[in-house]
Amino acid sequence: MNKRVYRFFIDYEKEEQWINDMAAQGWHLKKALIGYFIFEQGQPGEYIYRNELILGKSKDYFEFLTSMHIEYVTKNGAWAYYRKKAVEGSFELLSDNHSKLNYLRWVRNMMLVFAGFGIFAGCMNIVQEHTLNKGIGLVDALLVCLLGISILQVCKRVKRLQKEAQLFER
């Protein structure tokens, strides 16, 4: 039996937590699209899920994940979703502060690039004479604002990890 859920997330970590909560209830992720998720019914708590921005990842990286019994589930744009059997223990895609900081900085920079393109496209549409273009420009502005919220959340995570790293270095 499948379950279809419409839910939009700005925070990818909250999305990951929600998917894990669904898995704890016996609903296992099958497919993810922007704001649309398909789950299949299964054993409650059978899997632990992780998501990750995968732009620039190599074939070797995916082979490494497979060797660690981490299963690729689905892809949503530039985001991939993985799972691993819970009986094998918890897993993290990034195991230390240094790699987490590098990843978060990279995610932030990618979001800034997308926001830059959105701002440019929005401005180009707003200055057009046609009403449709102005409407599209306003939608672009709204999407950039949502992306800005995500960028701020990632910046907060970077600062938190930097503080944690300083505590451990002392």
C-alpha cells in the first residue's frame, strides 16, 4: 500500500527528520518530488534515512555508500535520499565536524548561486512591460526569499559547528 503526502520543506534537516518519523510509523520513502512524497507501507523503524545535496559527487562516492550498505532511494532535483537498515545502527553521511563544515559551506554557496540567478531573473521579468512577466518576477522574488531563509538556517548551522569545533580544540 502506498501513501502520497504533499508537504513543502524549506529546511532539509527538518525534511530528513520528518521522513525518519514516517519510517518509524512504517511508511518508507519511495519517491520524492518538490513538495510531494510517496511512501510504501512496511515494517515500522526498519530504515534510517538521510538526504544530501549531490551536485559534483563522483561515481566512487556512490560506490563507497553502496559498500557501506547505504541504499540510494530516490533523487529530487539535486538532492538524493538514502536509507540503511536500522538494525545495522545509525549512520551519518558526514562523520566529523570538518567535513560537516565543508559540506554546509558548499551547500550555502550553491544556494547563494541559485539565489543570485533568481534575483537576476526576477529583476529581468519585473522590468518587462507585460503583466505576465511582472507576475513571474514576483514569483521569482518569493522563491528567492524562501531560499534566503534556507541560506540563513545553513549559516546558523555553520556558526554552531564552528563554535563546537573551537570547544573541542581547547
